[in-house]
Amino acid sequence: MGHAITGGAKPLAFAARLMLLLAIGLVVATPAAASPPLDGSSAPGVYHFAEQTQALVFEGKGWGHGVGMCQWGARGRARAGQNAEQIIAAYYRGTAIQKSVSPETTIRVLVHSGLQLTRGESPRITTRGGPWLFETGGVPAIQAPAGGYLELSTGDGGPRYAVKAQDGATLGEGVVRSSLVLRPLEATTRFVAGYKTAAEVSGRPGVYYDTYRGELVLAPTGTNGSTLDTINRLSLEDYLRGVVPAEMPASWPAEALKAQTLAARSYAVWQAKSRAGKQYDVDDTTYYQVYLGANAERENVNRIIDATAGQIVVYGGQVAQTYFFSTCAGWTEDNEAVWPSGQPLPYLRSLHDVDPAGRPYDADSSVIAWSTGALTAGQLEEMLNADESTQIGRLIALDLSQRTASGRLTRVRATGTGGTKTFSPDTLMVQFNRMRPPGVTKLLSTNLDLKWTTAEAVKQTQGEVPTSTPTPQSVQSTPSVPPSTPAPASTLTPVFRLEMTQPAPERPSGPTNKYVPETGHNVGGAFLGFYDERGGLDIFGYPRTEELLEDGKTVQYFQRAKFEFHVDKVGTPYEVQLGLLGNLLTAARPPFATVAPFDGSDEHVYFPETGHGLHFAFLNSWRDRGGLDVFGYPITEELTENGITVQYFQRARFEYHPDLPEPYQVSLGLLGDQFLRERYWLQ
């Protein structure tokens, strides 16, 4: 270096050190305000619209609400060797599995609503497999053979029924004055609701998901009983036979299917417990849980249901609300973060759902990441203006900055010429999915963000689209927020992913977690131990992100470093290592000149591994702060950059500041910040 750095100044108190670091710009107390990026965003997660022809795309992660059991995660856990009890314990923290429900418990499932009888038409319920009994108020029960059917019609007197044998012979008929009940007389009897629109069973042409075990009840509804609701009343266990293979492929591992069975049974019991005075307990849609009836059944699933009969998930002696969903992309969510009106439930806490190697358990899901395809600002504006709760006139700005730690939106704020509306991300999903243009796919979760794209991308997604979309004149007024001017839609611009460095909620503090309010991030577990033991703030600066997954590893970025967790080194001093940021940030530069080998001394060391030397203060600092284990080998000689003497290592950059007190004359450069800026994660 040409000059030795000596001295023995006492360490400064923490507060004094922090003030000094802040003063010289080596540590940033709060993220600095940034100038608007080229994509038209004026703040992280806030997007401005200057023209209706601007092209955009929504990109997201996962599928479903994010609370409770991640079904693809359960599959991954089962394939990793976990049993159903371990899977349930992971997703529903602190719960127990308890046999507390009689297998004979009945449940009432709404399978069709609002059947409107029309003159000249005769919808039917047909039967197969065994005899059955027809009952309705005020008349004797009618026993009918297998193959018989119930025919419905309407006339001057209102809705009518006719019970018929397979050959069409009438066994009984009358006016519908009360509920009609079709009851099986043998276990093999099944009822087929021929008027229900249902999907065809894969691999079984002409067979549909419209066939049911148990009883069918047709309940009059509407004015003067003019319409009929169809309710399937059957045992809880028989109900599950049509739920579990509908919610999870029967080909999945047995322990995942068992976990799904426990969750589905518990969820049904929880839903039904407060509906004794209602006409049904659940319906057959995703509003509760999907039920496809008898034609969905699979033998391997039935065996699991039988083996766990009556078992439910409980917390504090009460049935748990065992929500589940498809794909979490490595994170589940706190229940109150998704449904703000609900009370926090201790067993529905956010879970970092990754294996010991840092790979998400649901990594095999095809919707762990997705994109809607391209559309225009005018089309998005039209979607918002289609509902009073989101109507804003000419779209000026969309704020997608409010998020949970897992990345899911907590609210959306849209600003237009008609004012500003704040609404739930679910509202955005419903509007978008209902009105999306041809070629544009659905939003699958609220873990989404907007990305600018090109007019050509819109054309590729939709074909030719209108150049503008008219805005209702009734909501046009003076803009409440002046728009900023984004780059033209036809220009490719950097994709800013600032959500990765946005502040996160504070986790409970303690020996295994520390919240850093200066940048709004947590440091926990092995990373916290490494941070504290290896120099903390002075060496690494503040955390810039939460823990995240990259290349199969759990990593976390700091102002001066990238921490990596190496699962194969757990229990050794090397389970946490610094990422090779020095190598990454110098890779595009010309090869650095090496030096001839020389004999080492206390002030000079030659490293044949890289052909570079280390001298004086840089050598002392390298030795004192962790040496090879922390910083790696030098990959350059001393260089001058921006008037400062620096030297790059595999994992760091040393900087010499002779004007500072001795503890800070050799400082570490902000390689973490530099790398994040190059990724457009930081401004």
C-alpha cells in the first residue's frame, strides 16, 4: 500500500461508532429516497399511467389464499419422508389430531341451486345400482327399483314430480308442496342429477361428476317454491370420498393424502358446527371445499379415509379452522394478513415452507410462478371502472406497495380522475378474472406485481387490441394526483423488483431474532449468530432483505455482504458463508494483472491460489476480521477507484480511508448494495 497503518486507539462506543459511520456514508440509516425509475414508478410498488396504450403484465407466485396447508408443499414434505402427523404439525402449529367425530355424522352439501322448472322440459334424477325410496310431505312413501327416476315439470298448479320405473311406468306423482327426499335402500344405490352441469370424468367418456351417494333432498326456494335447491345428505366419511381426490390428486403420496383427509374433515366439521339452522352445511365449490361426488372416488383414498375415520385436527380442545390451498411458493401466510377482519389464530402462522436445503417444498408446482400475459392500461382501467367500489375514472396511478412479509398484497390503491379508491387485493382479482381480455390468464394469488412490457407483447397475447378504451364521462374530473411520465410502452425498460428490499413486519425478538428498524428487516437463526460473531454492523452493515431462496440456498443480503446457509455444513463453522460478491461484481472487468511470487512476512503475504499479494493494513484487517473463512482470497492487487485505494476479495472489497480514525481506516465497501442495484432491487 506504500504506507503502514499503526496505532492502538480504543474502540468507540456503539452510539459514537454508528454516528461516525452515518456521517461518512458507510452505513445508511434509512433507505434513501430515489428518483423515479425509467418504468414510470415514482415509489417502490407505485405505478403511474400516462397513456391508455401503455403495456403491462401481472406476474405472481403461488395459487390460493396462502393460509394453512399448502397442498403442493404437503406433497413435497411427504416425498421427503414426512408423515401426515408431521405435515399437519407444520402447517397448523400447536394442533393435535384427535378422534372426536362419529363416522356416522351426516353433512348436508348444496350440489345445485336455483333449478328453474320450464314448461315443456322435464329434468330428471336417475338412479343406478340399487332400489330407493321417495318421500315428500302428505303422501305415502314410494319404493322404486334400480334404474327408476324422478321426473320434474311445471304446470298451472306449479312444480310437479313423478316417480317412474326404468320403463317409464309412473309409480306416483303430485304437486311439489314440500321437500322431496330420495333415499337409498342399499349401499350400492347412487343418484344422478341429470340437470347439473358437470365436468366429464377423465378417461371415462359419458361419465360426469353428477353422481352421489347418500340422500338427495330437493328443497323448494324462491317465490312460491318456484325453484329447487338440490342438497346431498350423507355421512361425513362418504362426503370425504368425493372431496379428497377432488382437492388432491389420488396419485400423490399416501401421507399427503392422509394430511388432506384430516384437513378436509376438520374443515367440514368447523364449517358445519354453526349451521344447524341453515338448509345446508357446505356447498360443493371452492367457497368451502370442492366435492365431486361418487364418480371422483378412488380406492386408495377410500382406504385412507376409512383408516382415519372420525379424526380431526384440534387446538385447545376445539376443532381447528384447517384452511388449505394449492401453492404457496415457499411461504404460507398469517390468517389475519389475508383476512384482516379475523382474529389472529396461533395455529395459522406464516411458515417459511422450505426443506433443509432451502428448496420450497412446493417447488414442483407448475404455478409456483406465473404471468397473466400482456394487456393495456386502458383495459385495466375498464376493469376497475366496471364496479362502483373500484371506479376511479381515467387511471392515473396504482399503488401495490402494501405487502406482507411473504409478498402478498394487503391492499390496493387506485387513483384516477374520479378520485382514489382503496380496496382489497381479492377485489382486484375478482374484477380482473371476470373481465380479462381474450388470451390473458387469471390472477392466481395476491402475491403479484405489475411489470411494464411492450405493445408487441400485448399483440402476441391478445392479437389486435383497441388503441384506447373509453372512460365513462360521469367519473371524469380534475386529476387529484399529477401523473408522472413513464417510458413509452414500446421501449424496453429495467424491471424493478423493489419489493425484495421493502421493509418487512417485525418478528418476535429474542435470542434467535433481531429486528433492524433502520432498514426494516429481521436477522435470525444461524444468520444472526454469524452476524454477531463476525463483526455485525461494522463489517456487514444493515440487512437489506429478509431470508430468501436462491439456487437452492437460503440467503440474505446486507449492505456489504450476502449470507448463504449451507445445509450440508450444519453443525460446523461453515454452515453460514458469505456469497462471492467480489467475484460477481468484477466478472465483467478485464482480467486483473497478477504479481510475481514473493516470500511472506508479517506485513506481506502472497497467495499462489490467485496470484495476488496482501499487505500492511489490508493484511492486518483481513486477518483480524476472519481471514480466508470470511473474505476468501484476494482477486486483485490494490487499485484506485474514485480516488480511494481498494482491493477486491472473493467476498468483499476493502477500502482505505486515511482521514478516518483507525478502527475505520480500513472499511468494507457496500458490495451488497451495489449488487442489489444492479439487480434493480434497490435504488
